[in-house]
Amino acid sequence: MVAALGALAGCTTGSGAVDVANGGEFRFVAGTPAGEVIPADERATAPEFSGELLSGGDFESSSLAGDVAVLNFWGSWCAPCRVETPQFQEVYAEVEGDGVQFLGLNVKDVRQLATAFVDSKGITFPSLYDPKGEVALAFRDYPATAIPSTIVLDREGRVAAVYTGEVQQDDLRAVLDLVRGES
């Protein structure tokens, strides 16, 4: 599935064990700065998830159906997230309304700090508030327990690309072009 990864990246530490009682431990993992695109015939369906949006209201992953989706796991405490998130906003502004949805997934954070982060960076795409990291645990095979992590879903809701560590705009644009071009 996800191939062996190269350089260390991410903002989190821990033993690598998952402790569901406290929402799981987040840890350093090898980074994939250019991401890993998964061939269409090898893609697995993403887990379903739901929760509360940082701005209020409920969210169901079924609302992503039929669109390409960019899921970005972030925290206000994460230094690479401070660089990456405004760049995601720029790409989001370019593709908004073109069959691409962006969803931030804020983990291991305090709502007030997460909201201040989104406001200060001018982020307009929604973010799910996931203080215990429960959604990240659902994606742990990819591994979304490294922060930041980004997972791109194809129109069929399958995991099409995985990034651990900060994603460069050009890499994100390239994978979005590729996945949007698929039939």
C-alpha cells in the first residue's frame, strides 16, 4: 500500500502505539515530501467519518462523494502547518467549484487556538474539529497520525495520494490534475 518512506517529517512524537482511550499517540514518521500516488487499481476505499466543524455544525464524509477531496490533518501547534496551510488556501481558491473539496482536520488542539489559527491564516475551507484525533486514527494505515499529513481521495472515495510532512503547492496541484483527469 504505502511504500517505505524517506526522510523524517512531522510535528509529533510518541512510541508509535495507538492508545484509543486518549485519542491515540501521534508520532514522527518518515516523510513523503512529493507524496505517493497510489495506482487506481490498488486504491482502497477511505474510512467513513463524521464530526463537528471547527466553525460549528456537523460534517459527514459522505458529503465528499463524487468530488476529489483533499484531507489535511493539521494542528495550530505544528510549525510546518503554519507554512503549508496558507498554501493550501491558495490551491483551494484555484480549484474551488471544479469538483474538488478541501477539508482540514484539526487534531490534538484547543478549539480557541485552532480557530485563531484559521482566522489568522485567512483559511476559507472547512475544518473538522477532532481534538482526540479519532478521524486521524481511522486513517492510521496511511498514516494520518503524523502531523501534517494530507490524503487525496478520488471521486470514488478511494485514497489516491498520501503525503506525510509539508506538501508543496506544485506537488498538490500535480496530483489534483492527475486525479481530476481520471474517468
